[in-house]
Amino acid sequence: MKTKKLSELAKVIRSKNAGPFELTFDIIFDDPETYALVRDSGVLGALLMQRLYRVEPDAILSTHFFDAALSFKVTIARKVGSGTVGDTDVFGAQQHAPLLDVEIPLPEGPPGPSTR
């Protein structure tokens, strides 16, 4: 099965603080076809975030797709508060990196907009 990295399919992959004790991640797509491909793949969700960020299920505070904005958003509890001892990213702006290499399966058949 052919795959593409999420970083090749998404227009924006970012992370930021959602207050001092939470991180939020946004994945935004250019077109409805690519968005639908990724959404329908079943790859993005709480289980992926638990694995990538090595957190317990209760640390995943919310995950949702927002069709009108062609986006996926997830919020997780920070392991340590922003700016406290042990914090390595006070703004939470560098935490999206593990998402970049996530592999999304591509449908079989001729390439179209969703497989860029």
C-alpha cells in the first residue's frame, strides 16, 4: 500500500499552548479531497496522539475534525506546565514535529488532488 507523510498532505501542521497546562495541535488542509482522504483514513485520533506523545488516555482532552475549516484539532495535557522546571518549549510551538512523519495510506488508482 502506498502512503504519504502527513507533512506532504497538510497545508499547516502546528502546535501551541492552550493555556499553561495544555497543548493544542492544528492540522489544516488546502482542499476538501485531501482533507477527506486523511479524515477517512482513520489514522488521526486519540490513539495516535497517545502513541506519539507517550501520554495516558486521560491526557487527550479533545480530538475533532472540523469539516467547514478542513481541519483536525487535538488538545492534550502538558506533562509539565509552561515555563516550569523541566519545560523544554515554553510556547508549545515545537511540539508538532512527531506529526510530520505520520504515514497516511493512499487509495489505489490514478493520482488525483488528494494524492498530490
